[in-house]
Amino acid sequence: MRVFLAGASGVLGQRLIPRLIQAGHVVGGMTRSPGKTELLARLGAEPILCDVFDRAALTEAVRDFRPDVIVNELTDLPDDVAEIGAHAELNARIRTEGNQNLLEAARKSGSPKYLAQSVAWQLPDGPDARAVAELERSVLAEGGVVLSYGQFYGPGTYNENAIPTEPRVQIDRAAERTVAALNEPSGVVRILD
């Protein structure tokens, strides 16, 4: 299949690309960071430089790639876990407006299968929790798949040296389970250890 991976340069995206290719898929790896296109190419993806908030460019990028599947792994999180609270509005925006833009691009490109990242734990009430609920509702309304991940741990994650409380999933296991989820019917798929 042709897999359009939004958020390809993230911690999970970088682990997904080689696994998707090994499974025989062609990967278009989307990033908004020009400095990350070379990394995506090295991993084996066709780099797609695009900002999810630029609707016209996003629609064109999706149409040009002609995906069978779109995987939305977009987040807007800081490198330092202590700064997550300060990023709540940014992360909420990418989960709402960014997800809506990607869903719209999918509709305008033949409605390929759509999978989107979510979380398997209850977020405290606030913008991020409302954004997650909106993302899940909109993805399911389009017949898509919600990937409900536990807290990541392992190399490159916020929990590199410690195992977080449940629900949790080791980052490489999360990538393996995501590749397997490409064949799941519409619904919520919990990705946990």
C-alpha cells in the first residue's frame, strides 16, 4: 500500500517508516521541518515537506502522493516533558485543526483509509482532553481507526530510563502494532504492552 505518514519525523514516525517499508509499503513521510527531510529519505520514505495548517498545500501533497492509507501521528510536544503544560494549546490545535485538515485532504483525494493517534489514558480536563475527544469523534465519523496508545517508553521518548505507569507501550512495540493496525476495521485499537 501507499502510506501517507503525517508526523513522520516524530519518535514513533521514525520507527514506523522502516517497519512499513519492510512490510512492503511505499511511505510518504510528511514533516513541516525542512531540516528533517534528509532523515526521512535515509529511513526510506519519500519526504513530503508540508505544514498541516496549510490546507491547500496539504490537499495537494496528499493528492500527489495518492495514498491508500493516511496515518496521522501528528503531535506538537516539547522536547522537555516539564514543558508539556505550556504546549497544551499547540498540541490541542494539531489534534483538532490539523486532524480536520488532514481528514479534508483525504476526502478530496478519494477517501483513503485513515488512522489517527490518540491516548489510552484519561487526560485532565482542559484543551488537550477536549481535542482528543474531538479527534476521536471525527475519525470514527469518517469510518477511520483511532490508535489509542499507552504512554511511550524506550529510546527517544520522555520515559527513556523508566517505565511509566499503565497504560503504557514500549515505543518499538507501538510501531510494530501500528503497522499491524493498517488492516483493522473502523473503531478504536488500543496499543499497549
